[in-house]
Amino acid sequence: MLLQACQCVNAESYHKQLFCSKLYPSTFEKPSTAFTFLVLDDFLRDNVECGTSGMNYYSKLHWVTSSVFPHLVAGDLALFCTACPQPGINLSPKANLDDFNNWRYTRMVVMDGNFKAEHMHEQQPDNQVWLMDGHGFMNLQRWVDNTKFLEIAPSLKIMVGIRMWHVHGHKKECYARYSPLFLKGSGWVDSEIIETLWSTLNVVSTLTRGMTLPHCQELLDFQMNDSNFMKMICMISSLLWKLKVAWAVVSLAREAFERLNDAVPSSQQENW
């Protein structure tokens, strides 16, 4: 397809004209190649669902363009969490969020590292262009500051803990100090949910090793955004299943507590 740029006196620059036509230029200086927004969206879907690399998708375009002679073909960001307490959205505006004794308003912030998502050392790290700020899921304070739905109050009480799956790998003192089982308002929580993301993210992590840092960060953000979207639309069935499991084990937990409580002298019960 051949395009002719508008040469009027007040015309926008060539790359801006391409953007207005829903075409993304390969470069901002004398662009000779451009991609439609539709094909970029299609690549994201292929990458998210199938882990397709950019090179493989490029080869796919060759075949789609000419199945007989493909070799002749020239060639927001984080989602709103429906489960988190949000005043005026899924929480009554009259709710007292300053009541730290109410476990329903406790928000769990989980951090973890994926050691398989390695990245190669770059020779020119400063010669890169970021389409996004690179902190889609990496900087909690920045996203809190830039959204009208979240805020960290100065009076907010933050308790530090180590998730159940990891606490046993620390020193034995850490179990009593940082286990969620002993943190008031915490108890047995599903704080290992982020671990389930790595198995799917590792499918594309190998494709990001040789990418530039901006491209790597943007691709991983898209992957995690898709994961969050799927969790959001399946939230109801997931919570209902977990509620049924909780009701099934609550009687067992109550019996275990009563056995432990009956075995402890009354003086120790008061201190406990």
C-alpha cells in the first residue's frame, strides 16, 4: 500500500498523520513501514494466548498474505481488582475503613520474584524508547498516587509477614514472627496466588531475554494484564468454590481449636 502524506501548510508531521489513520510507523523519522492497529492487537492476542514470538508472528503474516509464495512477501495499564475493597464501588461509603479490627477491610499486598524471567545484558541500555513508564506492576506507590480509587492513608497500619509457602524456608524464628497464622486479622489467606502466574508467564519469558528492556517490560505487562482480566471475569465462580471449601473445613478447624484450648491451663488461656 502506497501512502502520500498531506503537504498542506498546517498539516501534522508524517508519523502523526499515520497515527490518525490507525497506522503505527516503524520509525518516527522518514517512516517507510507501518503496522495497522488491528494487526498489532492481533499479535497481542496471539502472544497472550499462544506465546507467539514477534518473529513467528511475522512469518505467520507471510503465510496469510501468500500461502503459495510466503517467502516472496516483503516484510491502562493495570486492571481494577473487583475483590479489593473500594469505597463507593464494592464497599459502602459509610464503611469505617479506619477500623483496623475489621478483617474484611484488610488488603493483602504480595511481592514475589520470577527467577526464570532472565534478561540478557544490553550494550546500549540508554538508547531505548519507552512507550509506557515500565512500572505497570512494579511500583505500588506510583500507581496508588496516580489513581483516584486507591490511597495509602498515613495512619494505615502495615504488618509485614512471610507467606506460608515461603516462611518454612526461612529461619525457625521467622515462623512465629511473620507467619500469617499469627498476624492479627490475617489468618490462613490465599497469599500464594502470585505463584500461579509464573507457570503461564514462563511460556513467554524465554522470548523476552533478547528484547530491549522497554519491549520486555511492555510484553510482560500485557501478559499480566491478561491474567488479571481472566481472574476478574472468573472471580465469582472462584470465590464461590473457595467459600464452599471454607465451610467444609471450618468445623474441623473449630474441633482442633477446642482440643487445643481444653489442653491448656486457664492461666495460659488468659495470657494467650
